[in-house]
Amino acid sequence: MDSLFIIGILLIGVIFIIIISFLFSYRNKKIKKQIVKLSQAIKKKNQIDLNFQHKFKKLNNTELVLYFNHFNGKRMYENFSLYNACYDYLYENETEIKSIIKIIKSNINFKKEYEEEIDKSFVQTNLEIVLASKIKVKKFYKYEKEIYFSNFINPVIEFKIYLSKEYVTPAGRNSYKEAQIKTFYQILEIWETIKKDKIVKSSEEFRRKYERSLVSDKVRVQIFNRDNLTCQVCGDSKKNNNSIVLHIDHKVPIAKGGDSNLSNLWTLCKRCNLGKSDLILENIIN
Ligand SMILES: [Zn+2]
């Protein structure tokens, strides 16, 4: 009997506490609603939110998953670099990556601006208004500050690439797996490397094109005359053998850094030229 009595008392106590806390939280909610209505600071915060809402841009996807499992053997799996795979992906998807970087960079900048503005714009509501509200002054200011400094806009400022590779041995006995995550800042770093590599590559392509363009018809005639229409390797000559085909060739190939100065150009017959690896088709002459 005694223990039942104690349990009953405890139960009533618990129910009482629940009811009290429910009433208390209900009252607090009401007070907070009232504060939101009256607070000059919160009004200002809402205005700031409104101003920044359209400045933050959205991203359709905030992550990318790249999974590789087409390996012919363990060696191929081991030699496969996830960093290089990421590099290649970014290299080949320039437009997509550029737009992601642009959006996130802009969001990061505006977020900083937004937070600064919120920090410096906080001003407590006039005491007269607080007194008229019949809410305790201390409570009003406490909740006002609490509400003001919560519920921020959270723009997208992160983009991640999940990379993984997997290899299962033919019998299925062993499996190997490796995974990496690249954060936005790591992606940005790789992108900077790619940008530099692209500049080097395009300037090298430009150089090759330019060097090739220097071998004009006039230059060809000049070299043929200089070399007396004679292959500079085997000595066969157009004068002895009318059927031979003569080429103008770069001694040091353009692809290997050679230029089109006359000293780097010479006459070769087709057979000797084909023996060389870098055949320059546009210099073929019959
Ligand atoms: Zn020859």
C-alpha cells in the first residue's frame, strides 16, 4: 500500500511539472511573438534578410560523386590516381566548374557582407516601447537579442567532390577500395593549377602554329635551292632521280622545341623523312 501511495504522489508531481512547463513555454512563445512584432532590431534584421536574399545564388548540386571501378588488374588500380582523376574531370568540365566557383565565391563574399551588416545593425528597441509592452525589460532585451542573432540565411558556400576507386580480384577473393573528398578550397587549388597548365599549353600550341606558319612557299624554295634539291641524309637528288619526293623538314622537330630558322630546316627525301618520327605533312612537295 505504501509504495502505491508514493508512486501516486510521484505521478501527480510529474504531471504537475509537465503542465507547468507547458504553460510556461506557451507563455514564452506568446511573449516572443509579441517581441518580434514590437522589436525595431528584428524589423531591421528582416529588411537586411530581404536585401540579401536575392544576392545569394543557388546551386543545383552541392556535390559530385566520381566512382571508378574499371580496372584490368591490381596494378592498374594502384596506379590510378584519384587526384589525377579529379584534375581530369575539372579540366574537361571547365564551363561547369567555372560557374560553380563563381557562385560559391560570390556567396562567400556576400555572406561576409551580410554578417557584418547584421552585427553592426543591432540596436535595442526604445525603452518606451518596451515599457508599453508590459513585458519585463530584461526579458524583452534578452529575447530580442536572441531572436535577432538566430535564423540566419545560409547560402551555399561549399561544394564537394567524392572520389573513390574500387577493384575486386577476378575470383572475388579480395577487394580494394580508396576514397577521397575534395572540399571547395581543395577544388579551387586544383583549378588554379589547371588554369596555369592551360595557359602553358595554349601558348605552346600558339608557338607551334606560329613556327609552322613561318615555313612559307618562299622559304621552301629557298631551302630547296640552298640544298640543291638534294636529300641531306641519303644524297639522292631530284636532278638524278625525277621520281623522288622531297620534303622540307625541321631538324629539331617543332614539337620538341625546334623553330623555323633556316638553319633548322633542311631538305629530305620522302623515304628518309618517313624514317623520322615527326613528319611535317604541310611541307610535302612533289
Ligand atoms: Zn633521303
